[in-house]
Amino acid sequence: MNIKVLFLALALSSSFFIAPSCFAKTVLATVNNNQSVILDMQNMTCAMCKFTIKKALQGVNGVQTVTVDSDKKTAQVTFNSQKTNIEALINATTNAGYPATVHPEK
């Protein structure tokens, strides 16, 4: 009887050590799917345009953060590449009246 109790206690206590490592792997996999892009925005004529662009981009599944700079006429977007892609982001802004292109790297 004591061996069964000891085995059960050992099995239960080992799950506390295994579970955090499984969780950590899941978090790492999610972080690695993040991608960022800067889009050059067309048709931005006023400071209010940035709110329409931001709302359009936030409506795309997988988008995590959006920062629109009305002075530079750009939008920086961080998104989950497993859920969406750059083409979907450009389609969203184009449909809102603001065609976009990928900002060239310097």
C-alpha cells in the first residue's frame, strides 16, 4: 500500500515540473510568428485619416499593434504571420480608401 501512495505522490509532483516547460514552448512558438512591416500610405490628407487607417488594420485577424504616423504617412503593423499576411493588410487599407505599399528598407 505504501508503494502505491509513494508512486501516486511522485506522479503528481512530477506534473508540476513538466507543465511549465510545455507552457514555455507554447509561448515561444507564438512569439516567433510575429512579424512587423512599415507601410507607406497614400491619400492621407489630414490628421484624422490615421484613425480610419488604424481601424481598418485592426480589423484584420492576426493584427496585434498598429501605429500610424500622419506626418510621415506611414503605418507600422505587428501581426501574427500564421493568421494574416502583408497582402491582407494592404487590401484592408485600400478598401478603406488608403492604398499602401511596403516601405523600402534603408
